[in-house]
Amino acid sequence: MNYRTIRRPNFFYTTAPLPCPYLPGRTERKVVTELTGPEAEALHDRLSRAGFRRSHNIAYAPVCPSCKACVPIRIPVGQFEPDRGLRRIARANIALTGREITATATVEQFQLFQRYQQARHGDGDMATMSFYDYRAMVEDTPIETFMTEFRDPAQRLIACCLIDKLADGLSAVYSFFAPDTAFKSLGSFAILRLVDQARAMGLPYVYLGYWVGESRKMAYKTRFQPCEILTNGAWRQMSEQPSTVGGAEGEPFSEAISAIMPAEPLIR
């Protein structure tokens, strides 16, 4: 008698409405599903291609009823060429050294994380995270995850980037850096490093999460040209006028879920 393993169904849930962290006066809702078991990496790969992001063992995407400003964005590594401004950033930070390490939290990282949160996001939830919260963010992962640490010539830690490895690319989970450093545009420099890492690994994409054109903190992602955005269920190169994308007319992520998992239940 032949036995066939029954695949555990993936349930998708929507979260309660919360204030939007990017656009004041708007409400945020997410669709979430658990990443667990032997198929966690394969599921994460499929969901990432559909515009989802990961936090701990949860994959999520926005399903805000009256706003579709969050647009998934990625860099096609083979086509990317840094412009003059990005080349200037690379030269300004040439003295830094980057080292890949396992996804293990340290006190040194956490102290840098705290400084970054207090300077850049002092009114956000992450500013109150304890070391144990931070360690969970770094280490609670069901997939292949690593971190790049950046140090100055004196070997002081000045930037970190937490990275997921996907079948078709690298995904920037979270990055933070010293807000008072003499080195400039460290967030953009970390992305340039990610592109180099993906190219060396033979991976075609770097996933940058969501571009929010109306948010000053998130708008910088479009400087990495050419870039691709997920619209109408497909990744397409961003047009010369990106302001027409997103807003109230963006694509609902429930359609993306149906496209990759037509038999899965969505529970609200």
C-alpha cells in the first residue's frame, strides 16, 4: 500500500485595524500566515514572490481597505548599475568592512539598534523593545537567515542588516545603523552590499520590502534603478512616473494569495 503525506493547510488571517506606521491618519491591516514545518522555506519563497514579508515565523502583507500605498519592490541584480549618487555613497564608505555572520543577536548589536530606534523612530513600537525582543527578531526564523555587520577602521560596529536567503534572491528583513556616524547614507550602502552579495551568489533579485511613495522614510528605495514593482499580480519594471503607482488603486493582496494558493482558506 502506498501512503501519501497530507500537506498541512496554510490558513491566512487578517489582523485588527491599527494606525499606519508610514502615513499619518491612515489605518493598517495585514494578512498573515504561519511559516512552520518542513515546507516553510518553499512557502516563504512563494509568498515573497507574491509581495509578502517575514517577521519571526510569520509572513505578512498589507490588506488595508482604503489604501494600497505599500508596493512591493525589488532590484533585478543583472540589470542594476549604481548612478552617480550611489557611486558617491560607495566611495564615502569605502573604509567600512562588512562581514556575514549567523543570525545570532549580541549585546553590541542591540545597543546600536537602540540608538538607531531612539534617533529615527522614537515614537514607534520598536523603540521599546528589550534585548529579548531583539533576539527573537534576529533568531526566531524558520528559514535560512544571516546578518551582515559593518565596522569602521577602529572595528566599531556601525551598521547591521538582517537578511533572508530566498531561492531567487536576498531579502532585506531589517537594517539599522549609527545615527551619528561620520559615514553617510549607511542604509543605501547596505543595499549596495546586498546587490554585490546576491551577484556573487548567482541570485537574480534583491527584495527591498515595500515602497511607499508618500512616505519620506520609504521613498528612497526607488533610487536603485532599474527596479521592479509588483502590480496586477506581476513584477514589472517601474515606469518613469512612479507616483501613478499605489495610492488607493493598488492591487489587493488577496488576489496574490489566490494566484499562488487557490485552495487555501482565508480567515478574517
